[in-house]
Amino acid sequence: VRGAALKLGQMISLQDPETVPAGLLEIFERVRQSADFMPLKQVDKQMTASFGSDWRSRFASFEERPFAAASIGQ
């Protein structure tokens, strides 16, 4: 799940249990905790477009696997 659907699921997961059935909140909580991260190939393409083909030399280090992911940006 990505984009607007992910954001909607995340917002629903934060609702008061009295307004959304507990079973649905559990499902949406899993959605909130499982945001996908951008594939490395896509990261490389974007970084190359933004900083040039030698973009890695501009950073002291670069972790290929993110420690967290979000639906809005990484």
C-alpha cells in the first residue's frame, strides 16, 4: 500500500476506538506500521537526477536500507 491509500489507513489507525470498531483499528494499525521504503534503484535514479552520476562522492556515507519509511517522503 502506498500514497493516498496508505495515508488514509494511517489516519484511520489513530482514531478513537469509540468511533471505529476495534477490529478495523487493528488492521489499520498494521497498515500504519508497514510503510514500504523506496526501492534502491529508484533512490539511485532520483539521486543521480538531483546530484549527478557521482552523487555518492558528495556524501560521507549513505545507508542503502532506511531505518524508517513514511508515506510522504524519506
